[in-house]
Amino acid sequence: MAMDTFPCSSKRPCPSSSQEQNNARVVQGLDHVEQVLHKFLCLDDDDSTSSSPSPSSPCSSISLDLSLEKLLESSASDADRTVLIDRALRMGSMLLDAAKHSSRKRASKHNSLAWPLPPDLTIKVFSMLETQSLCHASATCSLFNKCAKDPLCYANLDLTSRVPKINNSVVSTMIQRAGNALRSLKLGVIPCATPLPGSCQPLVYTNRNSIVEVSNFSWNDKRSRQGRESSILTRSCLSPLSRDGGAPGILLRKLYLYNIERMDNASLGQALSACPSLLDLEIVGLHVELRQTLMSVSANCHSIERLCFESSKTGRDDSLKTQTCLELVDNCPHLTSLSLRGFKLHDYKVRVLVKGFQKLKYVDFSTSYSITGSFLRSLGSCMGGNLLEVLILRDCMHLKEVEVARFLTAILAGDFKFLLRLDISNKEGLASEGDWYHRCFNSSIMPVKQVLEARPDINLVAEYPAEGSYNDSFDTDMNSEISLPSQLSSHNSDRSIFLSTSESSYNSDQGSGNEDGQDASYVIYEESSDEIDFLSL
């Protein structure tokens, strides 16, 4: 019986031969270096099923060591062996760098595909971040870094800190990145958290705020730091606003400056001249004059709506002139919020400001000197005062009880219909009519209760110390070097308030003052370089 015969089929190629054919086709399209690199990287293909190459695998560490040793032994001289080792180290380093670069490129491509937002929305999100968070995001990956370079991300710069750590270079870099997209700039040192509503906690930062152990300071360390870049902002920190024809500052809307101790009148004036579109200006703790600052605002910032200025030397700045007040009223008619805290302000100058601004809604003269409250008379009948929504006269040392009583009576009579908040608190009590040294604690002539009943919509704050917590009158034979707060508040000796002789005397004019004469005690102290270097520790 003959057996059936079947045609002989071709032999099925093995996987290894198929892979070799694919490698051969790939190698044909490569140059010599690429072919060598391809062969080197494909050494472990025979052991691809294993998680790690065995010692006998061509690309195992032991195998590579043996191969290199054999190659070195075949060299003719020791010099040739040294050259081979150097080349191996160099090639290994170059190969590692190339691999890392390729890995980053692949990761970047993956992030671009995986990130759900398009670049324009990513930039929009980044523009809402705080400046420090934006810098952290830009360091995450190349995609975020590219988006974070857009000027819109730096439109609102917040470069404030609790201790001095931002220098001029950082400010310049950030403003340069923002360009003409810059809309808001906060700069300087804020030593404490935001004060509670209704409080007048000062934000002035001095060298006393810096908690550093002086006994551990070495002058050798100081000398070794000479020439290093300081973390202290200088008077030129705002100069980038004037660069490129003033492009960075021309559209700036908000400028907040805190405790930049080296800032002076000329530098601040130059910065304000580069910000013609400024709407909101806040200055705290700068060694600049009130009069010079208001003159700069009046000359350059005609659209300003909010002005807040807190003195670095409480009660010493008596530089404000009536003419300056008139020019400010004429040139800045859109002002709705005015805060001048810690200055020596006389009632007739304050009256010019409050009555002159037709849109004024918020007024804060906290901790101001020489204000007796007489500027409040007939204020509710004029356009400049009748629109007030907030009036803060907290801790005004010369504020009289009788003037506050008249003001509260005017509220009962129907004036100040828009008033929502009134703060007439004083930690030393209000001044009496005849002698301001005599303090009033629990006044019977102020209709506080009646106002609260007639106007429940008003948040009226009238906090005074308990009567007898300190002496009502002062010993006139007391040494004039002793500061007033230590006489008034002997129960609270830990208060960090330091006043000069002029502060304790208050010029004893209670608002009369000399229009053209500046208080001789108003001195702008130059800071020593030793102190600056010490702060940069």
C-alpha cells in the first residue's frame, strides 16, 4: 500500500533569526558611530526575558569589567592603557548625559500629551498663582517652565517676606519677565501676619524685629562676606520700572512698599513718575517725607483711588503743608480711600483733604498726632464728608472727648447717612476739653448708646482703658526724656513704642502749629553699613 506523500513546507524561521534580520535592516540606515552604539545597546537582547542580566550576559557589570580588562591587557604600553581608561570614562559620561537628555525629551512630550489644558489656559492658571508658587511650578517640568515664562504670569508680583531675603537682582528679574504686562507689585518686609479687623497693629519693621543673637556675631564673618550680594533692598530697587522707556511701570495699577529702609524721597519720586496709571498706593515704614510723597503722587498719579501711608517715625513727620493738600485734592479727584497713619496732622489740613475729595468713602488717621477732632465739625453737611462709609481715629493722642461727642450728635441728627464703621478707641483715653493731659475713660457726654440704638447698621468701636489703670494727670516735673506712653501706660511697660522728646511734648500746640516750620525733631537717620551687613546673615 502506497503511502500518501505531502509536499514539503518551508521551514518556519526562529524568532532569533527574525530579530537579527530586523536589526540588520536598522543597522543599514545608520552611520558608523550609530552602528557601534546600536550594537553596544543591543548586547542584552539574548537575555531580554530576564529582569536583570546574568553574570554571563554580555552587558552585565562583571562581563563588561572582564572585557575592558582584556582590552587593556592587549595594549602595548601603560600609556595606551591610560588613554583607553580616559576614553571609557569620557564616553560613559557622554552616553549618560545623552540618555538623560533623551529621557527628559520623552517625558516632556508625554507631559504635553497628558496635560489636559492648552498652553493659553495653563498660562491663565499660572497668572493666578502667587509668585513663589509660580517659581515652584516652573521648576517642575519643561512644559510648565515654558508656560511660566509668559509675561502674563508675572502681572501680579508679590515679593514680600517676613524677613529680608529679596534683593534688587530678584526684583529686576521679575519685573523684566513681566514687562509691560505688570499690573501689581508688592515689595518689602512684612514682619507680622495681617492684623485683625479693627486693630491698628503697625506693620513697620525695624532692626529690632530681626531676631538674631548679637553675641554670636563675628566680625570676621562680616569681613568675609564683603562683596557678596546682599539680601537688603536698596534705594534703586524700583529703578527697573523706568527701564525701556518706562514700559514696565506705565500700566502698573497697584504698588505696595513695606519697610524698605534705604528708600529715599528722590528714589520713590522717580518710581512714582514711571507709574502714571497707578490706582492703589500703599507705603509702610519707608524713611520718606509725607509732603514729598504727596507731591509726587499729585504730580504723577492723577488716577489714584486709594492712598495708604504709614509713618516709620510715629509723630515726627510734620512736613505736610496746606498747599500740598490743595494740590493733591485738585490733581487726584478720584481718591476714595485715604489713610495717613502716625503723622503729625493738624485739623485744618485734614479738613482740606476730607472736604476736598468729593468721592471719599474711607478715612483712617490712626495714631496721628495733633488731631483734636475739630475737623469733624459741619463735615456731614458737605459733599466731601457726607459720603464717608468708614472713619478710623484710633489712638489719636489729641482727640478730644467734646469733639467726638459733637460728631456722634451729628450722626443722631441725620448726618453721615452712609457711615458703616466708626472707630474712636484710644488706649490712653480721650483728651479733655481744657487740658489734654487729663484723660477721659467713661464719658457721660458721648451718646454712644443712643447712636447704637438709632443706627444699628453702624459698627461703632469705642474701647478705652478702665479708669484708674494709670494716673489721670502727669507730673510736669517729670524728665522730658521719658516717653509719653511710659507715663500713660505704666501697667503695660512691654509695649515696643519709642518716642523722642518732641513726641512726649507734642509741641503742646494741639493743632495750631507753624505752617512753614518743619518739626526739628523730624530726622531721617542714615543706616550704618554694619547694620545692613548684619541683617543679611
